[in-house]
Amino acid sequence: MSKTVFILGAGASRDSGAPLMNDFLDRARRLYANGEYGRFREDFERVTGAISDLQKIHSKSDLDIYNIEEIFAAFEMAKLINKFPGEFIRKREEIDQLIKSLKRVIYVTLDKSTPLIIKKNGLPPPSGSYGKFIELIKIIMQKELKVPTVITFNYDLAVDYALFKHEFPINYCFTSSEKSQAKEINLIKLHGSLNWFEGKSRKNIIPYEIERKKMLISNYHTSHSEEKYYFNIFDKIKANKIFYRGHNYNVIPEPFIIPPTWDKSIYHQELARVWSQAALDLSIAENIYVIGYSLPITDSFFKYLYALGSEGVKIIERFWVFNPDEENVKPRFEEFIGTGIKDRFEFL
């Protein structure tokens, strides 16, 4: 296992086109206004109507209705207590449908924001931040002779594609029995992913493998110098089945993504192995690099995952955080890390 762990937040994917949490809903509204919602118009309208109803509680609560994290958490809490403000959503089954609609809005917004650019001569390697990130991984591999671990809070597939394009096999760490391949990298997506789907038994997660994107794109021809390609995973799943590692699996045709806040216990059965692997990799890490993650005060989950997971015999040599918002983010991390590594901490 590697001595180096990267932790990626929404800021790491911004260069690929993905919105940040506080401008995510604005991006979704623009897509709706432009008619770029595909077959999910009702989902966009349902989410918009519910958010409008949330404005009614502003006089008693400081809920940020422009932040996708807070909206996701509010919808999940509404399901838990079976209560939602206003007249738009009233029954429990309507709250369930609202959460499904929000996941679809998240899916469409990210899919439309992070297209692949296809050129006449094929699919180029990723450029920008993730292109440089892969080059950094290669340098670390040469020095450490091991592949770093990547832990991400992001749902999008930008880093997945970048790794695949540079021939790094991806291990999502769903099980401990998956055979390791050369250059295989642990890509641990703590909050789920746009290409993950829950099995019908609700006990496992089945990914639509990123490798299949290559097969689909190989049949995609462009007559222009470059053209945008949207993955549209929903349209690729036939009869609610996914072919994964030699077998067909029946799945629930909704992306497996979970709220990036507070209580994740209801998802424990499906994600326990993923979270355990994150804790294990943190426990042996000597270098931890946090890129584009602002450590929001609402996400106590990562605080405890790191605190318990990083316990181990290894000494942390570096804990570096890269974020443009020094005023707000730096103090959070200074309070977050233990006194034993204060002198190993840098904010850049």
C-alpha cells in the first residue's frame, strides 16, 4: 500500500467543468432554462418547487437554499421525520420521489458540465488539472514504487476518466477479494458516484465500468474538429441490468449517491467496505494532500473517519492543504488536525 493519500473535494473537479457546491443549483437552473434536461423535466420542476417551499422556513432557520449540500441534507431529514414545509410535498412517498429527483438533477448537471471532448483523431488524454494530477501520480510511483490512494468526495467521473485514460486500473474497493492488477489505484468515492448503482438486493453496489466508455466512444464519429460527448449512463442501462466483471447484475436504475452531510448510517451496509478501506489507507499514510476540499462544518462524518482511521504506527510527514479560500478554510483545518502534526501542516 502507498505512503501517499490524496483527498479531493469539489474544487479539484472545477477545472473539468463541475460546479462547486454553492453554485451547483444555479448551474442546474440554467440547464433547465435552456431545455437541457433530457427526459428529466419533471425532476427539475419537482426539486425547484420543493426548494421554493423551503424559503418559508427562513424566518426561523438559517438554511442555505442555494447550497446543494444543505438542500440534499434537508430532503433526507424530511424523509426521516416525514415532514416537509408548504403544500408542494406532503406525503412520505412524495419525499422519496423528491430525493430521487434531486439525484437525477445532480446527475444531469454534472453530466452536462463535464463532457468529454472528442476530436477527429479520437479521444485525447485529459488536460488541465487532472492531466497534471496524473503526471504527479506517475512521479510519486517512480519514487515510492507504489500507487497513491485517491479519496474523493465528488460524484463526477472526471478523475475516473483521467486515471483510465492513463491506463491505471481502478479499484473502487467494494470488496476485499478483488484481485489487484499492476498500477491499480484505490479510488475511494466516499459519497458514491454517478456510475454506481445499487443492486436489487440492496446489499451491494455495481459500477458501470469506466472502461465501457471507451467502447461506446469508439463508435462515436465526429465530423468537426472537436465535439462534446455526454455519457448519459441512464440511457446505457438496458432492462435494469449492468454487465460487471463477467456477470449481469440486476440494479436499481438510480445513481448511488448519498448526501455529503451528517447521518450516513442508512447507507452503512452498502458502503461499509469502501469507508473501511479509506480508514485503512489513512492509517498507513505518511503524506496526506487535500485538494479543493473546504472541510465544511456540516460534514462531521469525515472528521471522525479521519480521526479513527488515521490511528496507526505510521508518522505523518506531510499534511498539506491546497485551497484558494485561505481565510475560511485554513482555520478549519488548523482546528481539525491534532497537535502532534501541527508542524507538518501547510496551507497553500
